[in-house]
Amino acid sequence: MTRPITAGVDGTEESLAALAWAAREAVRRKLALRVVHAWRYQAHEAIEAADPEVQIGWAKEAVGEAARTVTERHPELEVSTDVIEGADAETLVAAADEAEMLVLGSRGHGRVMGFLLGSVGQQVIVEATRPVVLVRAGDEPAAEAAGREIVVGQQGEPEDSAEALRFAFETAAARGATVRAVRAWTLPPVFAYSPGSLKLLDEAGGLEPYEDRALAAALEPWRDRFPEVPVVAHVELGSAGQVLLSAAQTAQLMVVGRRAHRTAVGARIGSVAHGVLHHAGCPVAVVPPA
């Protein structure tokens, strides 16, 4: 089944930037674009505004206008619009499940804005079964120019980051970009070593060569599948969040895997994804496991 790229819009500057990003990506991938707005009736004192039909009419008009700006820029793009009555998070999660990816606006350097207010954002990222891309208001097509890399984080075993690597390589292939695969490592306490791990480290020649080999193993199937995509293997000592943010300073896109879990106070994403979402200057794709 061919899935569209879906953009969530709510009238904010951030969501309109996300819509423009989604349209460019849909053109590159030769996919349709779906524009979604979650609508809920809001009671007002004004008689006219109190009418649900009037309110939903306003919403449809605004979404239609946003879609027209996209079709004027990309006349070859197939665009559909949906104004769906329901809660923001549930509507967006359902839309993501039917899409190749869901693209939303993000404020960064603080809470996520627009559709992603407070716990709503975390719920969407945690529950979506497809990648969610967050785009800031200042995003411009020039940021996707040749020479800017797609940075993807890799950690653990090859299968742990397989979906994030897949997304990064597919996007790089569509854009003619280079993938920079980043694996950060830290020095564990001595007591954390087991006899088995010590043997592996000894065979690898030390910690850094071990990490180099681990990243190479994770990249191997994707290099084979996308031989046209240039790859930079980046292994660096440091915390994953700091290393990724440093690598993302000149990136056109950051891709991270999602380690989602639930706690007593609600859904949470992993600390690395959380930090990158708040502080990366480029769009960020959060990719769920298979």
C-alpha cells in the first residue's frame, strides 16, 4: 500500500513550515500529501461563533487555504485535506498510522508547540507507529542544499537502530545527500565488565575499535542496499545527546530512534530523543522500532 506523507496543521507558523517541508519531501519521494487538522467545538459568547457548523467551516477554509499555497508551489503534487473532529493526540496518532510519516511544527528550545502542547506531543511520538518529523518555523528549503548531511544516531546492536537507519538512508537517497551515522560511547565503570565483554574488547583491540566495528556492522546492510548514498561513520567519546547535537549543527535533518516507555505520570520518550527535539537546529525525525 502506498502511504501519503501527512502534515498536521493548526494555523501556527510552525505548522505551516512543517506543511512546506512535508510537501517538498512528498515531491521528492513521489508520494501524495495529506493535510490534517484536528477540530473540536469551542463554545463562544458570540452567537455566530457558537454554531459548530460555522466553526468547522472556518477550519476547513483555513486548511484549504494552507493546501492551496502548497499546490501553487508544487502543481504536480496530489494534495488532500481532512478536518477531523476529535482530540489532537488521538487524531494525529491515527493519521500517522496511515502515513509514510507525520510532519508537525515544533518550537524547539522549550515545549513543543501547536498540536504538540505538553503531554500531547509525547503521546503522539510515543504511540505513533510511523516516523514523526518535527519542523521549526524558520525552516527553509535552502537548508536542504547539497553538502548538508543527514545525521542519524546508532546505538546498541544493529537491530536496535535498524528503522532509524532505514529512514535516514531512504531520505538521503531521495535527496542525493550524505548520511553521517553517529555512535557515541562512554567509559563504563570497571565493575560493569563481564568476562565475556572483556574477551570481546580484547579481541577488538580496545573500546574505540570495538565501537567502530559495532557501527560498521550496523551500517553494512544499508550500505549494500543504498550503494549510491555516501556514508560517514562517526564514532565519538561522549554522551549521545551532546555528540548528536554537535554533529547536527550543519545537518539538514537529524534522525533518532525512539525508546518510548510509560511511567506513573504518563508517556515518556528516551532522554536522547527528548534532548535532540528541544535543541537541534534542524528538523528532527523520531522513528519508532519495527
